[in-house]
Amino acid sequence: MAIVIISSEIKNVRRDLAQSVAAKLGAQCISREQLVEQATQAGIPVGKLEVAVFKQSTPRERLARLKYRYLAFVTAALCDLASQHRDLVYHGRAGNLLLPRISHVIRVRLLADEERQLQQTMTSLNLEMEKAKDYQRRLQEDVARWVHFMHGTDPNDLRGYDLVLNLAHLKMESAAAAIFSMAQLPDFQTTPASTQALGDLCLAARARDLLGRDERTGDIDLGVSAQDGRLTVTYMPQQAEKAPAIKALLASLQGAREVVCTMALTNLLWVSESFDPDSSSFAHVTDLAQRWGAAVELMRLAPQTADEEGVCLASAEDLTAAGPCLPKEMDLTGGIQDDVVTQPAGADGGLASTAERLISLGLFGGGRVLVGGGEEVVVAIKSAPHYSLVVVGDVFVSKSPAVRTRLSRELVAYVSERVTLPVMSKEDLQAKVVFGAKQFARLALYTAPVAAIFLAVFTFQEPIQGFLGSPGSLGMKVLAAAAVAGFVPLVAYLYGNSAGLLFKWLRFE
Amino acid sequence: MHGLLSELFINLDLYSALQVVILGFIGGVLSGFIGSGGAFFMTPGMMNLGVQGVVAVASNITHKFGKAMVGSHKHGEMGNVDKKLALSLLITAAAGIRLAVWLSSLLFESGDASGGHKGAGANLYISLVFVSILTVVAVSMLKDVFGKKSDGDTGPSHKIAEALARLNLKPLIYFKVADVHVSLWVLLLVGLTTGYLAGTIGVGGFIGVPAMIYVFGIPTAVAAGTELYLAMFMGAFGALNYAFAGYVDLRLVLLLFLGSLLGVHLGVYGVKVVKEKIIRLVTGVIILLCVLSRAVAIPVYLRQMDLINTAASWDGWLNSASKGLLFASGFAGIGIIMYNVLKAYRQRLRLKRTIAYSQKPTGQH
């Protein structure tokens, strides 16, 4: 089974290539335009969404819900087609981002012959050369804006593709032959792991699509993810009255082994290479989650080996419909896969056992495996903007303690700089969550000078106010202003920390 | 306080100090809950205690400066601060503050020169600006609450931002974090107004935040974070100006801190557990009561300036009524917020039991 996705801004060119490849493979061919039409018929105003994105006239947050609904529809539609036909060829603007982390998908970037395109634009639109160039430039900008809005990435980022074909150097027939040959490679054949990953992706997309279509649940933001056939839907407390509708709708969903509906105020994302439900990190994360009324989402950051390089880097995925990103094993096995995926105990880094424990606590917000490093984590976080905190746990565990500490710190810094929510290491979390002797010492350290300041100011209030309030020389006035400007932030800082620690001690955050 | 100082600063006994702490606490809770600086409550509250209007504003703006510094740091960690936007607004906001300080100082001194009660002119001016601006804010807020369709769209309207975008008043400046293009002219006007109001009544956020949301079209969280960042600089500038003019009462600043930095934690907690519509409703009603409280005090200043002929004995009654209304609004707000905070605390304990677990394929939920 082969799934070929061809991405290009130029519709005619990608359509011709896709039809040619589909003919060679005997595959079903579907275009972005057909899916857009289906989405529009299903009640998703795609045209309106496009205009709003291009004109940047409507606030982005209003479009977010529509965006996720559209993405879910398109993903679910592709999944349906993939399950109905042995081979599938899809062509669109940035189709490479639609089925992320599925190893048997071939992602092709098609570059049109610019000179030829320019001539075609001039002829078809009756434009002069400069205007035609301007038209093409604007078209590319619009597509880039669309892709950036929908997937948070640049369509020209070549790391998202397996193959780049330039029609300025290749004939259409040769390009089709190249893709056909590539589809025969063992690297792009289905494996039990990739089938499972596609199944999970499709399950989550179908669930999201189903929930988006129903008027009872269409207007609420839900966290939907799937792993090994287990579907997790997270909703906020204010949406609690919608919970029966969610469960009723998903009861009819095919392919779900299990459905878990969890109420959460927000999600904490716990990124770690290995999880241990008996560890102190688990206790700290769950403690914080219980205090915040949050669900905990697990992300196992599997180490990236040389063989796996590029597997997950290859796509700035839409992780709204999460699924595991599993390493390719082709290079290790010569492409021969076991029918049954067997994993030694503990090979999942404690993901399953930790998930089970979180479920028993009512705190499970989903789980997934991600191969790669900071960049992949950033993409994952940006694709699911319902997190309020990211905790980086045990990562780079195979390294020496010193290297591990440095790399962990660098990972936290890297992610912090690129996402708009707090990111902290497990050590930081421990410092913030646990209120031990160290925190009591800090409380005393902040409170003592505050008390001293208050005592001094109210003991010597007349001379102090006399200094601040009496009309004096210019020098005295400047000195008074400088004293206020230096003194007030100091008090605010000391007392602000003191008050914060006091509320933390009272577990009132 | 003795001599000239007694004209400017009040004598603080334990009772009045406690009242300032309570003002700070209520202001802090409201500040955390509403997202404004809480000056609309603290400034008139201090004036009711006999603090000169200009000193109340100066002390509040100085207190706000320190608080904004701590708050904006936290917002910065959350990525809610557009520094470029804040610094662009600051340029004209500084001019606005300077204008406000100059006007307030002028009126404070002129009251004495014209033979009237010293400070009455400034008090009247501050009260009038306070009443007119906050009436508009409160009415708009309540109109927004009652006028909003019940289709689940609780987000703010972007009609103004869209209309201005269509006007295309060049040059346009792009702000990356807020992800908006804003006309330089609109930016200058909003900055000047925000600065003037921050300097006059210590209320900048009530203009700055709605302006950023409705006029610039930026997300609410970024508007609040950016305003706080801007408030830090405006507060610093205002504090420096007022300190230079000798109007800052450091004792009041410390007492306000004592209450507000505790209250703000509870207010922020309240925001997480109260519906947005209720937040706006409570805010609108509280502001309206504060406006009423200040309006009741206006005849006192008019009499002190010999603009109306009422008996001096009325001053006490009017001040008491003003104070009563202010505290009623504060305590009503606090009551609603604390009720929800405690309710949420209890709910959180039951959270573990709220998990709904359904097993497929039996369909039993």
C-alpha cells in the first residue's frame, strides 16, 4: 500500500503529475480542491477561512476552531480513502503536513518550471510580464500564509519532504516514474507500526470531525488524541454539561478500543525519555495537576539515532490528532517486519504504566511518542495550544550525568524561547511545587527585610515624608525621585515573593 | 505630621492605616480579578480618608509601578507581552502623563492662590475626570454583557479594529507578538490618552486594555500583559514625576502593597473559576458604584471652591456616603469573588471524582 502526497502551489502542474502517478500505481487520485468542496458541502466555510487568513482581517483566535475542524475533516477524509483503496495519491498545497509521522507516506515537493508558469499566467490572465510576476509572488505569499496559519510552518521547509522534483529539470513523465520507483522501496511499505500510527491518527481525526459536526459539541474546544486505539477526549469544567453528548457521539465511532473522557482545567505536558509512576517527578507533576485541576499529557521523547534522523523532523506535523511517531526500523531489518510488534518490558520508557496510573488518578490527558529533539517538541506544543505548562523530565538518559544536565538545560532553554508558555525542568518544578525547608528559608529571607523596611518607614515617617514632600533644591528633588524609584520596586519584589511563597505554602495557587 | 507637611500628608493612626491596607487588599483582589490596576477603587478610597487627591494619585501610581514590575515579569514568562507595542505606546503615554501631572499640580496650587481650599480644585478635576471616564467604561462593559448574543461567542467585538484596518491609515506598524498591523496615528492617540488618564486618575489599564482589544484587535491575554508592561514604565515615569514634585506618600505606598499583593493572588484565582460574562458584569457594577461614590463627593469640592453654597456640615455626610458606597462596592465585589474562590476550592477536592470513564464497545459510560 502506498500513499503519495504531492505538494505544490501550482494546481495544474501537481494535478497532472498526481494523475500520472496514480495511473502508474493504479491508485485513487484525490485533490485538495475536491476535499475543499466536500468540506464546504459538510458545512465548513473553507472559502471564508481562506479569505480571513489571506486578508488577516479576522482575529486568529476566532479562526482556530474552524481551522481544527477543517484539518480534522481533511485528515478523516484522507483516512477513509486510504482505507478504501490500496494505493492513494493526493495533491495539494501542503499535503505533506496532513498525515504526519506515517512512515509509508511519500511526501513530494514539486517545483514548477517558473519560466513556463510565467508564460502561462501571462497568457491565461492576459497580463504583462511584471504584473504576472507580481501575481505569482502574491499567490506564493498567500499559500505560505495559509500553510503557516494551518500548520505553523513554512511550505518551503524541505525537511518536510522525502523527495523534491524540479520540473525545470525533469519531464513530467520522468517525475512520475521517479515517484513510482520510490513507492516500491521497502522504506515506504506499510508496517504494523505505521498501520497502527495511521489508525490512531485517523481515529483521532474522525472523533474530532464527528464532534465538530454536531451542534452540541461543535462550538467547544476539546483535546482529542488516540494511542493504540484508545481515544482520549479532554474537556474543561465549564464544558461539563457537554460531556454526555461527547460520550454519546463517540459511542458510535468505529475503531475505538476504548474512549476516555477527562475533565481538565488545562493540560500539563510532561516531556520525558522515561517515565516512572513511582518516581518523585511523577508525584510532583500529579500534585501540581491536582492543584490546577489539570490533565497530564505524556510525551515520550525517544532518542534520535542516526538511522532515524529526519523521520520526525520531516514534517512540522499537525499533532492535534496525535499518534505515535515511531522510528523506522527498515535499516535495521532490511525492510522485513514482524507481523506482530513485540516490545520488551519497559521498552516504552514506562509510558504505559505511567498512563495507567494517571488514568487511575483521573489525570490522564493523552500520551504519545516523539522521535527527535527540541525542534520536534516545539512543533508539537505549537500544534496543540491547550497546554499551560511544559515539564521536561528525564531526557538524554544514556548520557553521563554532567552531559545530561547540560543537554536538559539547553532543551528547556530552546523550547522556552520558541513557545509562549512556561517551560521548566523537573528540578524547577520540584522547587516550585514542594514547600520544604528551602522554601521556608526563602520565605523568611524575603519577609525579614520587608518587616524591617515597614518598621523603619513607620518609625521615622516624619523625617522620611519631610524629605520626600518638602520643597527643596533641585538636587534634593532629584534625590527624592531617585529614592522612590529605587526603593519601591525593591519592596514590591521582596514582598511580592514573600506573598507568593505564603500562598504556595497554603497550597492556594 | 506637622507644619507644611500636615497640609499635604495625613496623620496615620492604626485605624486609618488598617483602612488603607483594606483598600489595598480590595483593590488587589479586584485588580487580579478584573485585570486593571484597581486604582478606580484605591484612589477615591484614600481621598475619602482625607488624603489629598494629588497625593492619592501619586501614591497609587507609585504603588502600581512596583506591582506592574512584578506582574509584567510573570506575563513575560507566559509570552503575553508585546514589548515593541508597549514601548511604542510609551512614547506618547509619557507625554500624556507629563500633561496630567502638570495640570494636577497647577490645580492643586491654584486652589490655594485663589483663596479656596487648597487641593479642592485638583480634587474636583480628578473626580470629574474619574466620573466621566469610568461611567463610559462601566456602561460599555454592561452593554457588552447584556447585548451579547447567547450563541457562545463571548469574545470581544472587533468591529472598530476592522473598520480602522479598512481605512488603512499609513504608516502601519507590524507587532509580531500581538500579530497585528496598527496605524501610527491610532497608536499615538491611544498612547496619549492612556498616559493622560494614568497620570490624572491613576487608571490607565481601563483605557489601554480595551483600546488594544477593540481598536488594535489583539488577543485579550496579550493586551493585559502588554498593558502591564506599559504600566510599569508609565508608573515609573508617573512616580518619578510625582516624587519630583513631592507628592508621594511612601507610607501609603507600603500599606497599599501590604494589602494588594495578597489580594491579587485571590483575584487571579477567582478569574479561573468565574465565567467571563459574570466577571464583566461584576466589574461593570463595581465600577459604576465607584463612580457614584465619587460623584457624591463632588459637591464637597464645589463648596470648598465657593462654587456652590451648601452648609459645611454637609461635607461629613457626603464624605461618609461616598465612603459607604465605595466600601459597599468593594465588599460586594470581594464577596462575589471570594464565594467563587471558596466554591472552586471545594470543587477541586472533588475533581478526582469527576472523571467520566467509558468502556468500548459496550457503550456503557
